[in-house]
Amino acid sequence: MSTHVAASHPTHFPRQLAILILVLVACGFAGNHVAARLAFENGTGLLLAILCRSGVALLILIAIVLWQGRTIRLPAGSGKWQVLLGLLITIQSLCLYSAVARIPVALALLTANSFPIILALLTWGLGGARPTLKAAALMLFILSGLVLALDVPAVLAMDGDLGGNWWQGIGFALGAATSFSAALWITDYKLSALPGAVRSMFSMVVVFGCMIIAGFAKLVPGGMALPSTAAGWTGLGALVVLYGAAFSVLFISVPRLNMARNASVMNVEPIVTLLFAWVVLGQMISPVQMAGGLVVISGIVILSLRKSA
């Protein structure tokens, strides 16, 4: 029975339904990041937030693997790559939440979403295809939008008044983009034969284990601190629920979503984040930064559509 189900190709949802599901998933992930900022502003430790999030994701993935009847035996020689993938996802999670804690949430996500550029350059540097002139032009287009979104000229002009948090936040967001790009490269070139749910489950095992070790070793000051206010508990609970819901819906539905055609819909996440951050946190960005954000998102959408065409 399970063999027959695995062998058959699932019927795709109607495109309107697939797009609606992906928009809802993007809203869930966006809400998770805003909830994380709310939790951090009210005393929640960075490691605790990632521990709770990864724990829920791990339980969901274990259930999916059992439901699908997958074997959890890793192919020969893939163990080291799976561990490295988990470590990279750990770094990406730490960097992204560290960025969210320091700079406006939407700007953190926009910066982290520059990963397609880094992935293209990484693939080329490791012997893959060189980016075409059109792809290179799109990358420059995305970078120009990022310069506007971050309002780099104004930032440089008021460097002394910004404080260290701004530069740290941007650095962490770029670190998240870089580690995620490396994780995608490993997924595509070293672990592509492994079922997605199994690969992700092992990655979450590594993330969860790293958070426990880092917490006991007190590697991050206050990393396991409990929320100090009711708002902090609300933020922590919301980030776990929203991430878990979005994660599970995406993983369960992905075979029927025709991702090759519809994945670009997920790029609405920074826009939704901007709205949620304004409503929940009162964070605002200037019209120039909004325009830059639209340039970044447009460039990423075009780049992803070119790859899936």
C-alpha cells in the first residue's frame, strides 16, 4: 500500500489553491519572525527560542517520516554531509534570529533573502555553471534594491549615531544568507537522493542537539532565559505555533503545490513581515526603503522564475 502511494505522482492542487496555501505559509513564517522579535524584546533567550522552534519542527518531521513509511538509514558516505547540513541550518537559525533581534525584522529578512546571489556564486566557485549575463544583471538589480532597502547612504552618513546593533544585525543577516546558501548547495549536490522529510528530520536533530549543548555550556549569555513578561511568553508561544503550523502545512502539501511553478509566491514573506512588524511592533521603514524592498523581491522572483522555466 505505502509503496504504491510513494510511487504514484500526487495530483497538483488547482493553481489558485496552491497559491493561497503558499501565501498562508509565507504569512506563518513572517509572523514567526515578528513574534520572535516580540519575545526577544521581553527577555526570551535566543537559544530557547530556537530550541522550542526546532523541537516542534522535529516532532512534525518524525510524524511525517513515520506516516510516509520512510527508512531513516543514510546512504553510504552521506553521514558527514548530513551533519554538516544540520550545522549550517543551526548557524542560519542563530544568525537570522540574531539579526531579527537587532534590526527591523523586514530588513533582516530582505538581507537574508539575498541568498540566491550567494548560492549562484558558490555553485560557480565549486565548479558549477557560471552565471549568465542576464542572471548577473539580475543579481546587480537585487543588490541595488538591497542598498536602497538598507538605506546605505544614510547609514554611512550617520555611522556614529547608529550604534553597533545595526552593523551586527546586517552582518548576522548576511551570515544567515551565506550559511543557507551552503546548505542548499549540499542539499542539491550531496544529499539530493535522500527524501526531503528524512533529510530535514536529521537536520532538526542536529539543530535541537546543538541548542541543548550550547544552553548547558552557556555559550550565549542569557541564551536560555525565560520570557520576563506576559508579552514575552505570548511571543514565544506564537513563534512556535506559527512556525510549526507553516512548516507542517508546507511539508505535507509540497508534493501537490507544483513548487517549480509556484515557489516564487513565497517571496511575499518580507512584505507580509513589514505589515506585521508595523502592526505588532510599530516598526516603520521609509518609502525609499520600501521601494528598495520591492526591487529586491522583484529581482528574486524573476531569478527564481528563470530557474524554474
